[in-house]
Amino acid sequence: MARGERLELDGARVLVAGATGVLGGSLVREFSARGAALAVAGRQSARLQELSDEFGAHTEFFDAYDLDGAGDVVARSAEALGGLDVVVVAVGAVAFGAAESLPDDVAEHLFAVNTLAPIALLRAALPLLRSGGAIAALTGVVSERPMPGMAVYSASKAALSAWLTAVRIEQRRRGVRVVDARLPHMETGFADRAVAGRPPRLPPGADLEAAIRRIVDAVETGTAEVG
């Protein structure tokens, strides 16, 4: 595939990690609607089975704390699909509270899930992708506009965004696209599943389906950042 050419998703081999969450599941549905062959990874076994039944997806159990296992998830998915063209990571965790109120174990958890796990998965995918392939991760608007009461969460997402920016430059010669999805707040129940603290009053959620379409469009076209 020539550099800059549109990535045809009909028949493309796509791995979605974090597929058992709301955003990840919506991404699976959109990629499937565009004809992609799918592998899905997540930590909810029952939901993985549902995705397999509904979309014919290859499934992989993945816990964000198992960084050593990230490479195996990617390798087995590539073997099952006969290669990979796109890898998208939609794992995440959030905590709320003033910076001084969150203990070290919460900070460690957020950076493991929001930064280190996505990096481990995408790093393992890069050698498998050919020119025109793509990696993508969901960082959120906080990666560019850190929010009070969400300092650690914002920092963990900003770190992932910085990694994506550097990798985009590194991969330019190879023609591998790198997409940073800086999504606004959406009503997915994510904030209500915080590992610590209570969410502040949040603005009305953005349109979920429209946001998912923008992400998949960006994968197709090679758009670097999408919000």
C-alpha cells in the first residue's frame, strides 16, 4: 500500500484490545460493519464469548497488569487472522480527587492500565504491520487539557499521547499510521467505575456513535489526531 493511500477496511485484519468495554465494543461493531476480520482482547470472559458469537471474532483474555503477556496476545491474534493491519487499544481506568489525596497504589494502577498496557500492546504490534497499517489508542481530551481533580488520570493519558506522537515520527518512513483519539466525555458509565473518588459534575456526554465513526475514519485515512 502506498503511503497516504486510504486503508481499505473491508477484509482488513483488526485487533481491538479493551473490546469488552463500552468504547471497545462500539469499535468492534464499527470495524465489523466496514468488513474487517476481527480479533478482540479483554478481561471479561463472558463478554469475549458474546463478541465471538456475534462477530466471529478471535478472542484473547488480557489483563492490563500482565504487561509480559501483551506480546503473546498480539502474536496469537496475528496468527489467528493471518496477520494484522490495525491494532486499536481502548483499555482505561480513572480516579478522582485532589492530587495529594490519591495514594501511590492508585497512581500505579492508572499508569499501568492507561499508559504501560497500551504501550506494551502497540509496541508488540509495530513489527507486524506493513506500510499502510495503523495503530490507535484512546487518550481523551485530558491528554491535552489536564483537569483538576483528575491530575493522575490526566498525566497517565498525556504520557500515552506523548508516546504516540514520538512513534508517529518514527514510523513515518515505514508508512505506519499512528492515531491518537482524544475523545471528549461520553456517557459510557466509565466515570462511575472509578477506582477511587467520585466524579465531579460533568458536561453532557458527546455522541458516542459519532465519536467511534471518527476514530475508524481516522484509521482509514491516517488522520493523526481525532477528538
